Amino acid sequence: MNCDDVIRELSNYLDGELALSAKQDIEGHLDECHDCKLVVDQTKLTVEVFCDAKLVELPNDVKSRLHEVLRRKLGGKGN
Amino acid sequence: MGSPKPLNAPNPHRLPSSVAREDEHLLVAAAKRGDTKAFEELVNRYEAKIFRLTMNITRNREDAEDAMQDAFLKSYSHLKNFHEDSRFYTWLVRIAANEALMRLRKRRPNQFSLDEPIEGDDNLIPQEIEDWGPSPEQRFAQTEMHEILSNVIDTLEPDFRVVFVLRDIEELSTEETANTLGISVPAVKSRLLRARLKLRQKLNRYFRQAGTN
């Protein structure tokens, strides 16, 4: 397995979607290749920081308008 | 207490089912019978996540708000068509993603096309490979980190961003993402890989610079 193969399978590796032998092949390459190890670790961290960041909060005015629209259009009593 | 992450192993995504609570199907059933209070409870649970989704796809607050409102209204009016073969939240995400995509297409007709052929796998090898240090997350204050991540995701092309948002942030499966976007599973996989590599490269500029200053 070469660097090209590792990058091509990077997503499948991070998502745990590889067969055991392919996973072992990649990990064997990562033991030897510092650059690929950095890319794999940094890509994994990239996904994690976006997952954990909660970049978008729901503003109060947007929330209020949503509930107002729902009350008006669904005919509910609302909160 | 949560269980610790396994060491030295890839970290498969959390399942979307972690979002759903056990009583969700009862609320859905009540809402189907016309109980608006039950539907409102579902809205209260998911409104923040749905707004995050529509914002992350459109990157425009007005479009995101409209998409969210229409998604909840449509989900209510089509609730009878929801046969509970998936989680309500997943079904809602698909409706909201489509509402957001419609607005994104209108606003950026020349920058966004899911109909383009699948990209080849050439030129995937990253060019900028530098050490980020032991923990870039700890080098930045939370607000600074948010600013960096917002800037970075803003500059990711919409074709790639929507796939990244649905797969990695909303944790839809590859198949659910493909169905939502109307593209093939290989196209989702190809775009997800490219999105992740592009985001890594964009972050590299911030994290590398911070490491050398």
C-alpha cells in the first residue's frame, strides 16, 4: 500500500468501514510514513473539531418568529 | 458517565439515534392525530439543530430562517406520509436540507450543482503537511476557534460543504446523504473525502501559523 492508496481510503478508514486486512495494511503504512500519519490524524481532528464546535446557535428572535409562524399556521395554542 | 474513546483506533461516527429520545414515536403519533402541542414539543427538541443545519448549508441567516420555518411547516403538513421506517429526526433533516438546498441554488446558481459528474480521484495527495503540535484546540480561545471554523467552512465550495454537513455534522449515513441530495453513494464518498481533505488543508494554515508564531 502506498501514500495514494492511503489517502484514497482515508474516509473509509476514519469511518471504520474497511475490512480488517485493509485496515491493517493502512496501519502498517502509517507506522512507516510520517506524512500520511499527520494527514490521517489531522483529518480526524478536523472532523472532530467541526462536530464538537456547535458553530451555530439559535438566536432568540429567530426562535420567537418560528413559534409565531407555527402558532399562526397550525392553529395551535402555542407556548 | 460516557465510555472512554478507544485508543489508537478510528472513531466511527456516533449514530444519529443518539439524538432521538424514547418517547419520540409517541409524540409523532400524537402529532399525526392533530395534537399541535406534541408537534411543538418536537419543534422544541430539534429547532436548534435544524437551524444549525440550514445555516451550515446556506451560510445566510435569512435563508436559513426561511428554510427552517418551511421545513417544520412541511413536516407537519406531511406527517401522515411519514411511515416511521426511519427516525423522525432523520426525516426532518431531509426536509430541512432540501429547503436549504433550494435556497442555496437560488442564491448561487452558478456555484452549486449536484448534477455534475463525479470527480476523478486524481490530485488527492495533500501538498501542505506540517505538524500542528499536540493540541491545536487548546491554543485557541473558544470564540477564536469558532471564528476560524466559520471562516473555513464558509470558503468550502457548496458542493462539498453540503456533503460534509450532512455526513459529518448531522451524522446522516452515506446512503441517507445520497438520498437527500439525489446523488449516488460513490459521489457522496468522493465528495466527503475531498471536503475533509480541503478542510484539513484550510485549517493547516491557521494551525501551522499559530505554531510558528
